Amino acid sequence: MAMTGVLRPGHAQIRVLDLEEGVRHYRDVLGLVETGRDAQGRVYLKCWDERDHSSVILRQADRAGIDFFAFKVLDKATLDKLEADLQAYGVSTERIPAGELLETGERVRFEIPSGHQIELYAEKKAVGNGLQVLNPAPWTKASENGIAPVRLDHCLLYGPNIAAVQKLFTEVLGFYLVERVLTPDGAGNAAIWLSCSHKVHDIAFVEHAEPGKLHHLSFLLESWDEVLRAADIMSMNNVPIDIGPTRHGITRGCTIYAWDPSGNRFETFMGGYQPYPDYEMTTWSFDGLGSGGGLDYPQRKLHETFLSVVT
Amino acid sequence: MAMTGVLRPGHAQIRVLDLEEGVRHYRDVLGLVETGRDAQGRVYLKCWDERDHSSVILRQADRAGIDFFAFKVLDKATLDKLEADLQAYGVSTERIPAGELLETGERVRFEIPSGHQIELYAEKKAVGNGLQVLNPAPWTKASENGIAPVRLDHCLLYGPNIAAVQKLFTEVLGFYLVERVLTPDGAGNAAIWLSCSHKVHDIAFVEHAEPGKLHHLSFLLESWDEVLRAADIMSMNNVPIDIGPTRHGITRGCTIYAWDPSGNRFETFMGGYQPYPDYEMTTWSFDGLGSGGGLDYPQRKLHETFLSVVT
Amino acid sequence: MAMTGVLRPGHAQIRVLDLEEGVRHYRDVLGLVETGRDAQGRVYLKCWDERDHSSVILRQADRAGIDFFAFKVLDKATLDKLEADLQAYGVSTERIPAGELLETGERVRFEIPSGHQIELYAEKKAVGNGLQVLNPAPWTKASENGIAPVRLDHCLLYGPNIAAVQKLFTEVLGFYLVERVLTPDGAGNAAIWLSCSHKVHDIAFVEHAEPGKLHHLSFLLESWDEVLRAADIMSMNNVPIDIGPTRHGITRGCTIYAWDPSGNRFETFMGGYQPYPDYEMTTWSFDGLGSGGGLDYPQRKLHETFLSVVT
Amino acid sequence: MAMTGVLRPGHAQIRVLDLEEGVRHYRDVLGLVETGRDAQGRVYLKCWDERDHSSVILRQADRAGIDFFAFKVLDKATLDKLEADLQAYGVSTERIPAGELLETGERVRFEIPSGHQIELYAEKKAVGNGLQVLNPAPWTKASENGIAPVRLDHCLLYGPNIAAVQKLFTEVLGFYLVERVLTPDGAGNAAIWLSCSHKVHDIAFVEHAEPGKLHHLSFLLESWDEVLRAADIMSMNNVPIDIGPTRHGITRGCTIYAWDPSGNRFETFMGGYQPYPDYEMTTWSFDGLGSGGGLDYPQRKLHETFLSVVT
């Protein structure tokens, strides 16, 4: 099988300070589809074009941030194999029983050196994307509810030890390094973009003293016109925008960063190129992040919030 | 490694009736970059954002069509493994020595039941995409030379025995079936779209009596505006258009089909969704190809040329 | 005043074979806003971004077609002046009393040599576009109901004597000729595009034996992405498409022609350039309409229905 | 004639600190076409799709800014009539002889209460837009040289007494007020957008203590994709961006503000709606300019440079 191992980002559990306010944001403004609520009160949502039951799970809590970020793997044999590989590599893993998340099979959870909880799972109920399986239309009314991204695309996490994180993702989990920002002295990486596919990123990390922090959860749009529409909808709903609309030099993606009502940053973006594991990695100097256009290609500036505001 | 085995379409060798006329089309109108000519007189081209030496090779011949379509695989060990797997499956393979194509390593060639020559290879010189490796711009002037697609995306081939072809691609080469059109009686597949990645197609086949035929070679654009620009450029250069601009219901791709000066059909398209191997396949009824909007979603008609004109 | 005389197309009364079927098309698929029904049973609609009460009036009748096409003029003094000018030119005019159409002032109606009823009026109730007058948002939810064009833009009418029609529009009503298609012998005009503004057309005519025919009523979209969305929505609703999506060489507009349930053709389009009265007119040879790309720039063909199907 | 009086912005003479640096910017980066140089050393440029000889004239000087902004009027009779009207209104006018600007007829120059020099003229040599007059293509290679706007669209000027300016433009020159920003006390206008057409602005003013200042000269693009392309090209050429890409709430235009090498701000934008003289004016509160989204609809903030940086 050409696509093996880790397939893609599957779900993220996000902490919000007020659940209903969070639901209004993610469902009515961002335009995800609510697919369930569980006994703990968590709310499950998915992007309209995702096929599995849920990709964003909201949990009410005292502080914002991310509980865990999970990848779907090819099948149960892959899950077992990756668990064994993680343990052999020296990573402790925990099995979360099937059903702990609605419509989701067993998950293998582990902490990575940046202090984040990562999960792998092989099974989540296929609920479809609302289109017919026979002779489908290309989209439906639901595609225009709120911003309506097609999928949870990736996340950017902040924490310490990203060299060790990179090693774990590339040596055990089958990811490869697509782009990186060097440290000011050029001796190491200040930020890394990792892919398990031909997406320009399935997960990314920035070196940061405090462990386990969320920079943003990112959702994919299909055109630059949709990025403008997202900007308009954010403004109509008083969603505070951090940066954008603009283009990242890094990944070439065209983007808006904004904040949910609890202060968790999210991104709606389109585009970027499609790398393969045999591609030469792209390198940004530390200055390149700002004046080189890495963060904001048109404006070539390092917006102060990029390095300082996380949840 | 999450991306293993067969990575992507690598190159296609196309027969043209007049070499310089073909070069003018592929280089000056379609906007590929010419990267070399060999002792046999073959001309090598690549899309501007491709990293390897060449993806389209033009060979002058008495009749149009495709000589072979090749996939790049992860590495030499993968090449050996896939060759052994093919042989174990009962497929005869041939090793073409490194250098037979410029800047290209050894290729494993085999004929599939539809009568097409398919190749696998692991090595082709990385020549880059014309952007800096450090702090690159998102594109260059070369991105606006002619239609200027970003990559050779896939091909659609016509020939017999596509059930056997599907079995070979899915059981040996690691592809999965993304979409299909049923035969009129619904008992089999009249057309299949296969992926070795999360592209909606890396190769596709239509059941057809005559073996080894080319329906089209397809090139990826990045926006619907670029599809319009491609249509304008085709018209400016008297490139005859077969269908489009329009949207395929199948794959959701937004497309133009047109003919090169030798009568080989090519496609410039954008969009479509991104499937994964765990997705439920999409099925089109035979009528769905036409009136269901499979071929031309806006017009819901089966353009007569779709089933009858191949090279 | 720099904008004087005739301002813009104001309303068109269209005959439909079944009123409710027509309403469903124009309101729910095309996405106009229903603004009233009168004692005769006529249904009034407007595009979301139009400010006046109505631009499309549907009347149930035994045969499809257009009853009249009307222009709004600057003010009542202009209406009186243009009426006097028409009479002085030898055109009979009729005053239709205020209120005969809902929320519409007195209209001056006259027949032009092509056999069409044209109206001028100065007053129609301003109902706004649904946005606040203070600190408005750029659009609202209503902008995404159906295809949702921003305005009734122009119409194309078929009838005899278009040389006389051109003379009337340019010498009395203040229009100028923007583009034309020559007759096969080059001695006269087979088609004319006329503007009273810097729109590329406010009204257009094709020479045709039968008087008073409608080729299409045209609605403006704001992007090529919206043209694709319109194509998708037409297909979802089984609206038969005549031509497109494509670009007209004439006017450069990017377009779809389709039919309402009664067989009246309508257009949804975007773009085209903005001419001024001092611009040199653009001329198309008769062959240029087809092979010159006048009608369909990408495909350079004269779709047979263009010259033969009218209501 | 429905389009009478003042037709459109015709030319602007801009002061640059270094002529060749200015030419490189306006010709090679912005992508205007150089059409001539005169004995004084002034350089003449036009947008590719403009028909007349020149719209931007560069003059080398010690300080940046605008010398004059000119409108083309319908014909010489109109020029005489408007000159007489201005004088009757109490405005002194000066006749600049034909030929003082290359290929340009007599100009009527006058100073308005904001301290700006405004000109009217009726004649400028038609040089065409590089397309054939018979069966033209929709665009040419020149449309992709640099940012390549289609026209000089409008300017925004800063100076005192804009109430008097508004009175002059609306009572004498035939413009109408499309949008305005109120002063903080709501008693007057802090900014006004004026149209002589159905463009959302042909000229705009902001109340400002210092007379005769230029805020920006604005150039029209045809799509939001072209705005992104403009942003990329600016960054590739180290053009400093002030604001954007973003959408103005005012006019709904989608925009980038940036600076030429001499510090003159220019805008590249697309979109906005098309008003008519009978439309109700749109009003923005003074706070609406910032938090109401008037300047930057997505970000709802008043960028500090907007009110402070002019040349």
C-alpha cells in the first residue's frame, strides 16, 4: 500500500471557557457540523466534507488550549505496530478504550517531548459528507453554512524539545520534514513543518519554553475567494483576526489567523504546494520568518503575536 | 514511513507527429520548461513547480499516443520489492538501464492487461523548481509562461481488461479505487479512478476494445481563474478545445480537455477533493457519466468525443 | 450632472407558462428576492444588491417571452424631456399611470422598430439592499440564496430593423455603440451592443426576421468563482444550460446561458471591460462571431442555438 | 447623451525623488506601459487596457506628491461649458495649451479649496490597448507585465475645506456623493467619496489641515486572485505594503495600499459595488472608519498610517 501508517489528522480536543459560546463559534461561524454530545458534555463537530464522525471535540474547562491531537492510521494492525514501535523507541503509551470518544475506536495516546498529548486510532464511524454515494453533486447547502472549511488540516503546537519531536515523528511515525525555520544562530530548528502525506503540513511545531501549548488549529478552504469570504464572515461575527488575509511564504498557504471566543487561535487557509518525501526540504533563516516573508509574504514582517500568543 | 511504495506519476513519453510543433505546444503554449534533448532526438520537459528533471518526454513518430507512463517510487529498495511483487503476481518486467532517459535511473517496465507500458523508477535528477531553497518566493516569472501548470497530475488510459488492471494496481502496486463508473448492466466497471496518494486520481482507465490508447495526460492548475486563463491562452494559440471550461462531477475537478497539434488530448484542471484509502468509493451509474453530470456537471451531457476519440 | 438621461436597465416583464414554477426558478434557483404580487397576479422580484423595489416581473401567459424592458431615467424632468424627444423623432409614446406596476411611478412606453416595447420611468420605491445605511457589512446571508446575482444587467433582444433601433438609441436616448457584429457582406450590423453608461452593454440587439423576441435577460455576478457556483446550482436544480461556463470574446464577459422552465434564456455572467463614449467601437466580422471567438472565446464556435432559439 | 460632462479620471502627474527609480516602479513592478518622455524629462505611462496616451506622468522633484489630477470630459463644448460654469461659480481657471502634456489637448486647470490642482481636458490621443479592433482577444501578454492594472481608477486627496470641495464637485462638475465618514461630532464629513459615473469613486477626499496632499493613486485589478498576485509581486520587489490584502468596508473594494520608492502611496484594488446618482448615500460614523470596518473590514481597525501618512 502506497498510503500506509499514519494517514491524516483525525481529531483535536479543544478546551473552551464557555461551551455554548464555543459551539456557536465552531458550528455557526466556522460552519462545522455538530455530530453529537457525550455524557461528559463534550460537543463533537466535523467539517462538511470530512467522512468520519468528528474532527473537533469541544470540552468546557477553566483554561483554553488543546487536550490532545490525534491521527487516523490505516488499520488496526498499523495501530498495533506503531504502538509497539513507540514503546521500542522508549515512549510510554496508553490505550484509551473504544467509545471513550463517541463513535471512535481504541486510541493509543502518548506524550511527546514538547509536552503534547498525541493519539493514534484506526477506527471512527464513517458518517459521510452529506452527498450521495451514487452520482453525487459536488457540494451541498451545508458547504455554505458559515465559513465551511472542507477539513481539519493540521495544527501548529508550541513547546520545548522540538528536535526530539522531529526525531520521533520522522523515525517512528513515518513523517518527513517539509520546511523549517532555523534558530537565530543557525545551529538548530526554531520551527518545523512535518508531513505524513503530500500535504505541506500535517503537524508543525515551534520551539517554546512552556510545554503543551496550542498555536492554532487549521482548517482548509478551497480558494482565495473563500479566504475573503471567511474574513467577511469573521468580521460580521466580531471574530478577532490576528493576521491576514495574507500569504505565508512558508508553505505558500493563503491564510487568516483568528481567535475563537476562548482565545484559541484558529486558521482558515487555502493553497500551498504539495511536497513528497523525496523533495528537498525548504529552509528559512530566523530573520526569514519575518523580513524574508516566511510568516507574511506580502508584508514581510514578524507580527509580534505569532511568537507570543498561545493557549 | 507513511508515504511508501509508489509516490506519484513521474513521466510520460508522448508521440507527436512533428517534434518542433510539439515542443512549441508543450513549451510555449502549455508552458512547460524544456530541460533537455537526447541523442534519439527526444525532448524533455517539466512543469515549473516539479523538482525532478522531466515529466513529459516528446518523441516524434508516425502516429500519436503514449509510449509509456511512469511512477516514481520511494527508493531503490522499493523498486526492487515492487519488481519482485510484480513477477510473483505473474507480470513480466524489464529493466531499462539508467540513463536511457536523461537524468533518470533504472526503470522497471511492464505491460498491464489494458496493453499499456507502465514504468517504475526510483531516481531522477532533482533540478529544483527555480525557487531559492533558502527563504523562497512563492513563484517566479516562469509560473506565468504559457498555461504553466504546477505538475503532471495523472493520465486517463483506454484499453481492455480494466478489471484486471484494477486488481494489479490495488493488489500489487498499493493503489486504491476512488471513483468508478459502472457498466450499463451494472455488473462491472466501465471506468476506474485510482490513487496511490490522497490525490483523487494518479491514474484512471476506461474499458475500451483497442489496447494501449491514451485518452489524456492531465496537468494541475491552482485556481478556477487559472482554468479561464488556460482557456484564453488555448484560444489565442488556436488549440482546439474538446470540452470545457467545466466541472467534472467525477472527482469534482474543474477542467478543460483540449488537443495537442498531433491529436493527443490533454487536460488542464484544478480542484477536486482529497480522498484517503479508508474513504468509501464513489460510484457513478453508466448514465451518470452523462446525464448524472459525471463528465460535465453543469451541462449533464455525455460529449460524444469522450468515449470515441483517443490516440 | 455627469450621469444624466437614461441611467440603467430598471425592470423587465417576463412571460412564464406556469407562475409558481417561474417563481421557484427566479427566486429559489436564481436567488432573486420576491418583493410583491399584484392584483393581476404578477410576481415582483429584485436582485439582492439592487436598491429599487423590483427588476423582474413575472406574468403567467400562454407563451414565453418579454412584455417590455424598462430603463430608469434620472428624474421626472428627464422623463418628460425624453418623451418629448421621442415624439419629436416620430415615435409614438404612451403614458402608463403610476402604480400600474407596484411601487413604480409613471412610465413612458414606446415600440421600437424591432417590435419591442421599451419603457422609461423616473420613480420606483427605494427598498434598499438589506444592508444597514450606517456602517454596512459588504453582504448578507441573502447574497448566498441561490445564484444570487447583484443586478439585472442588460438584455439581448432579437428583431428586425436594428439599424433603426441603433439610430433611435444613439440619437434620442443617449446610448453609444460599444461593439457590433457585421453582416456576412460587411455592409451593415448583424448585432449591436449599446451602453448608456460605462457598462459594456445596457441593451443589445440581433437582426432577426420575427419582431419582439427575447434572446436573454442577463444578471451580473461578481467573480468567475461565482460563475462556477452558478453552473453547479443550475445543475443541482436541473436547469438546462445552453452555453458555458465560458468567456464571450464580445464584451470579454464570462458567462453561462441557460433556460428558465418556460424556455426563456437567461444569462449569469461576470466581468467584461468598462468602455466610455469616447472609446473606439469594437467590430466583429460575421465569422468572428463563431470562429473568431465572439460568442465563445475558448471554443471559437457558433453554437447553433445562439441564432435560432428565442422566445 | 446619458454619459455627459466629466467622464472619468484621465491623468495624474506624480512627483518622484528619482525618475528612473520611479519608472522602474511604475513600469516594471506596477506594470504600466511607458508611452513617452517629453523635453522636460517627464515620463508618461498608461495602464494596458486604457485607450488614451497616458494616465500617469512622473516628474522628478525634491519632494513627493501630486502636481495635478485631471478628468477627461466628453468633448470640447463640454470643456468650454464647465470652464464657464467654474468661473460663474467663482473659481479661477487657467488654460494650459495643447501639447504641454504629450498628445494631450488644452486643459482647464483650477485650484479647489483643499489646495489641489484639478484639470479638465477633452482630447488625448487614442493609442489603443494593444488589442486588435477587429475580432480582438480579451487580453495580451502585456496584461501580465508586473501587477498590470486595467486602469487608473481614482485618487484619494487630503486637504482642508472638503465641505466646499464637495459643493464644487456636486454643484458644478456633476459628481454625486456615494459614501462619507462623519466627523467625530457627527456634524460634518471627515471624508467623502465622489462619483461622476457608476464607479463607487472617481475621486475622494479626507479633511486634513495641510493643503494639497496625496493619500493615494488607485489602480483597478479584475479579481481577488489578482490582488494576491499583486501582493506577491510587491513582496518580490520589496515594495513596502501599508495595509492589505484586505477589504474596505467603505466601497466594499478589496485592496492593498503600498508605497512607491518616493513614498507616494498607491492602491491596487478590485471590486466594490456600482452606485447610481439615485442611490441613497452610505454613511460611516467616525468610529466606523476603524472599528466599524470602514477602512479594514476583516480587522476592524484604524491603521495609524491611514490618517497620518500623506505626500
